[in-house]
Amino acid sequence: MKVLAFNTSPRKQQGTTDIILDYFLNGASEAGATVKKYYVTELDIQGCIGCFKCWTETPGRCIYRDDMDKIISEYLNADMIVFGTPIYNENITHYLQRMMERMLPLLLPWMEERQGIIYHPLRYRSKHQKIVLIAVSGFPDQRTFHHVRNLFPNALHILLPFGEMLRDPEGKELVKDFIEAVPVAARQLIKRGEVDQDIKEKVIVKYRSKVKKELMEIANRFFKEAMKT
């Protein structure tokens, strides 16, 4: 099985997004998958200009010749796609947004309706790809993930609020179940094509009210100190 992953954080290897991506990808490798990871900030990807020529003049082919040519080719041949993004101002990074917009050639221009939802059908026969969303935020609650969950409604969601937990020994202990569950989710998805419900719950971290308040205080102290320098 081929797993294609995209880290869309501008911090690349230095960010907490990459830490969680590696938890997942290591689990996938252990289960026998072939894994490839891209740092999207290192790719040459022009922004979509909405000309729709990929639909009308050169069906399935964008006007731009850049790294999306190879990305789309690998995307179509992958069995699993993993998107990793930090949450900035309650949104995905613009690197992920740009890449998603350039996926337009993979859709047909026609509109169809299924179960009350209007959508564009896929241009190419689906391989029934598995989609995984890994998102990390600085806020200590799940509310900040609402938008990104709606963008990827059919994905396996791996969501960590207050991602700095992974950089602190006490914090890592608090999210120990999450850290252990992420590679388990990958192994199950590779071997069985689905993830147990209890593992799905463990990879979406929800802090107790007391912990949330403590994390808010930590964040506020940090920025107050940073503003003094």
C-alpha cells in the first residue's frame, strides 16, 4: 500500500505537525506500507486563478507547469493520502489551501446530487483512497477544528489542541493515550481499512475544563513575557 503525506506547515520539521505525522507514518511503515512525505512549502505550486481551462480547453490538465504535475500523478496512484496542517486563525495553512485548489483538474465540471448534496464527480475512477487529516492548534479546545473538519468530512481525523504538549514532558504524559493511539490508527487503517472506535476517540484530544483553563494561563503568560522583550 502506498501512503502519500503532505506536511503543509511553514515550520516543516520544527513544527508539532511533523511530530504527529511521523507518529502516523511510522505506524504505517510498520504495517508494511510504502511511505512518502512532502513538505509543501518546498514545492513550486502556483495559485489557481479560476480560469477553468483544466475543464474546458485541456481537460484534466492545469495551465501551469510546476510541481503539481508530479503531485497529482503520485496522488492518483496512492492508496492513502495524509494531510497535516497547523490551525492558523481557525483555518488551514494557505499552503494546503493552494494545493487543494490545484486539485480542480481531478474533478469533472458537471454538477450531480446525491443524498441532498451537490458536488462535482471525480474525473478518474476512484481507488477508494483513505484520507487522513492531522491538525494541530494552539487553542486548548476542539472548537478551533470545526472548519477543517468540515473541509475533510470523510477523513480519519487526528486532532491535537494545544500542540505544545508534545514539547513538554508533563504535557506528553497528559496526552500519552493520543501519542500511543496515532500509530495504532495507522496500522489498523493499513491492515484492515478501518479504525476501531476507541482508537478514533483517542486520536481526538479533549481536555477537561480545569486543564483547559491551565493551558490558557500558560499561553497568556508566554505572550505577556514575549511582548516585554
